[in-house]
Amino acid sequence: MSTHQPPMPQATPAAPDWQAAPGGPYPGYTSPIPVVRTHLGHAITSEWTKIRSVRSTMWTLGVFVLLVVGIGLLAAAVVSGSSTEDLGGENALSLGFFGLLLGSICVITLGVLTTASEYGTGMIRTTTVACPSRLRVLAAKSIVFFAVAFVITLAASSFVAMTQVSILGDNARTPTGGEWLKATVGVSLYIALLGLLALLVGSVIRHSAGAITIMIGAVLAPLVIALFMFSSSLEKVRTALFEYSIPNQMSIFYSNSLSQEGPSGWDPLWIILGVTAVVFAGACALLEKRDV
């Protein structure tokens, strides 16, 4: 009879020779996953991926370009037979105002959706887990949105401006270099800052419909209210509403203000920049106090 043989011990694989991470909390172990210190560039890349992959960006910017280009060219075609005297000495660039005024609603909408939509869907939780620094997230959203809004507005407004000058030819006054700069770069900076202001309001309100309503009211309400102020005792208030309304400030970039006094030149750009900076500071303070 054969005798029972005891089981042979199984050879255990050699433990990996982990090296202690310098200053790590677990001496003798180093994670095989490479650790990369994150920075603002990573957050900007993430936000760029978001804004170019959602449908709202395509639709809002598509409608924006359609309004700016369509209304601008239609206005030029309608007045193409007018003379310089009929146009009141205005240059051809002033016709681009109407399309940009309506198109600004699209930029405002996209700005609100860039932040507020994440709170509505709950995606903001994933965003803050991936990037715990909330101020970095807000800064990345602001940088990406401002760049996109500025580039699209500059391309659309420049195309419309060149086309309008070509259509009207000698029928309108030839714009100067300063007028070209204000009607393209200046108004594009203003629209981008207006959209950025909407983005920050969306971060504060955290509700898409509410933030869009507030921003549209800020654009249209002062001018509409001023139109119904007939009392002489409210003349100063009426004038101030006219002068500092967003439509009037946009018209200043085309040297076509609704009033003879108030902001002029590049003043509207500094005004919207100051307001945006104040709201940005408020949004940053609320982000640090609120829970997601």
C-alpha cells in the first residue's frame, strides 16, 4: 500500500519591489498609476470638450451667425439704392447693429447654459469630483466661453461689415480705421463680455430659465421702461435709462448713439467689464460657501 504523501507547499510569487514614494503616507508602496499635478490647463481642456460636444452650442451659435449675417445683408440690400444724403451721413458699418442686437440673445442663452445646465442635470457633481477647485472650474468655463464667443462674433461681424461696404459702395460714407476697429473688435469684445456676464449669472442663480429671464430683462427692460416715462419729473431717470441701456451702448460702437450725452467711444466696454468683474467676484464667493 502506498503511503499518504503530504501536499507540497505552493510557491508564492515574489512580492513586487515597491519603492516608497517620497513623503508618501504609506512607506514601502508606490502607486503604479502616474500622478500628475493638475492645473488650469487641464480644466480648460475639459471645458472645451464639453462646450464643443453639446448640441446647445451648435444650435445657439448657428442661430447667432444666421441672425447676424442674414439681417446684416438684408439691411444692406434694402438700402443699397439709397444715397449718402438718404443715409444721413452714416457709414455702411452701422447696418450691422440690428443683427448683433438680436444675436446677442443667443450668446446670452449659451452663456447661461454653460453653467446653469450642469446644476439642472447634476453633472456639476462629476465636474467638482474631477476638479475639486471650484474657482478653477469657473475660471476655465469663463475663459473657454469668452474665447468661443469672441471668435464667432468677430468672424460674423467682420464678414457682414466687409459685405455691407462692398454692397453699398459709394452710396454710403467710407468708414475710417477707428470705425472699422470698433464695429468688429470692439463690439465682439462687448458681446463676449455680455455672454460671460450671463454665464456668471447662471452660476449664481443655478437655474437656466431664471438666469435667461434675468439677462433678457437686463437687456430690454431699461429701454422699454424709459419709453413709457412721460413725466417731466422723471426726465433724468429716463435719460439715464436710455444712455446706459445695453442696446444704446452697443450702438455706440457704430457711432450711432440714441442720446447726445452719456457714454461714448470705448466707454461701454469698460462699463460691461467692470460689471462683469463685480459679478465674477460675487459668483466666486458664493461657490466657496454653497454645496453642489
